Amino acid sequence: MYFTGVDIGSAMTKVAILDADDRMVSSVEVYTGPEHRKLANKVMENALEKANISFEEISYIIATGYGRLNVPFADRQLTELSCHSKGVASLFPDVKTAIDVGGQDIKCMKVNGGKMVDFVMNDKCAAGTGRYIEVVADVLGVKLEDMGELSLRATKKLEISSFCTIFTQQEVVSRLSNGEKLEDLVAGVHNALASTIVRLALKLKIEPRVVLTGGVMKNAGMVKAMKENLNYEVSIPENPLLTGAIGAAILGREITMKALAIGEPIKTKERRLSEATFYT
């Protein structure tokens, strides 16, 4: 039996296929485009090809994330909070605090026994999200993937006075023209971002183990800034982008096994049986 989680985020779309023992069979990560339904079909095709299995072999599919309603072949849609909590707990069973930083939002979750018991999220603002770093990288003419290593070469801590993305753009350009080093400015931006995230997380009572997830945590400079602002040891999954998709697949497996255990039919969508419908 195989179970799939499809996580359509604002910036990245992820798919994870797990077997009945929650072992990863295949995964796919692509940039989220404007046509979510076509994208969902494409990433599912890619994940099935990597796993060398057919669509009919998938027992249950759960969609989550920003675009979860645009996955027509999903059997069920669940919130990213539930899926991220489950995914993080599957990788770190003793997790108490999970912080996920995505392209356009921050999710801070209190987890107990693998279940989310409380959470806070940011408002609809780019400050504190991956988009904040993208905008600054563009203004500075630095490749996004180079921002982390560049900030690790900083020789002093610069305080960025504004937490607004627009004002931060103006500030870093002004300070660069006044002679500040590029690497010091980038480190300052990471620190400002980390400070914003931690202030939000403090609305919950932060308890170890603390796990950081989301694409932003692939940035080494951002991880360093988060550690310094949190004053806690942190854990990061091998692939911090996939926790939502992993959690969705695990929840699909749990739904299926519960139905089997009590002898109830597994409620899947009829369309899943039709290859023609799947590929439209």
C-alpha cells in the first residue's frame, strides 16, 4: 500500500509517496505556478515515475497547503497545520515546538504526542517570510541560493531598523552605498527576519525540542540567525521542505488503517479510478 501527500504552497509544491511503514518511496519539489490543477497532475506523474508505481497502486491521497483545493484527484484536503505537525512529529517524536517558515507565511506550532495543541501564524505581510529574503536578494543583485553562505562571512552585526519589506529594501541600498559590506548587510537581514519569527513564536511557550522547517531553513545564514535568536538547540529535517507532504501522506495512511481495522469502506474519490479523469 502507498500513500501520497500533495502540498501546494505559495512558493513551492511538494509531493511525498510513502509506503505502509512510512518509508519514503519518492518525492518531488517544484516551484508553484499559476495553474495549480495542471501542476498537481504533473508533480503526481513525476512522483509516480520516480517510485516506479502506477496511480492505481496509491491507496489514499491527501492534499494540503495554500492550493489544496486545486488537487482534483485528492481523496481529502487537510490544513497545513495538521499536516506539518504530523510530519515533524514523525521525524522527531519528541518535538514540542515546530516553526515553519514558508514563502508567504510563518506557522509556529505547539506539538504534544504528535498532535498540534496550539499555534500562531503571521498576518498577511511578507515580513518574516521567505519572500522577504527574495525581495532583498533581488535588490542587492545576489542569487537567492547564495544569500546564506554570504551572510556567514559577515564580520559584524548590523541592525536593520525596519521590519517592513519595502522599507528594508530602501535601507539596505542606502547603507550599501554608504560603505557597509554586502555580507554584513545580508547577515543583518537574516537576523531581522529571525527576530520577527521568534517574536511570533514567543506568543506560544517555546519548549524543546524545537524543530525548524520550510524552504527558508535551507539557508545556512538563516539557520544561524534562528539559533542565535531562539537561544535553543534546534533540529532541522534532512529536507525541511517536505514535512507537510510527509505528514499528509501519514495522515492518509492512518485514515486508511483505521477504516480497515473497524471494517468500514475506505472513502476515496471515484475519479481516482479513471485514468482519463486524472490526466485532464
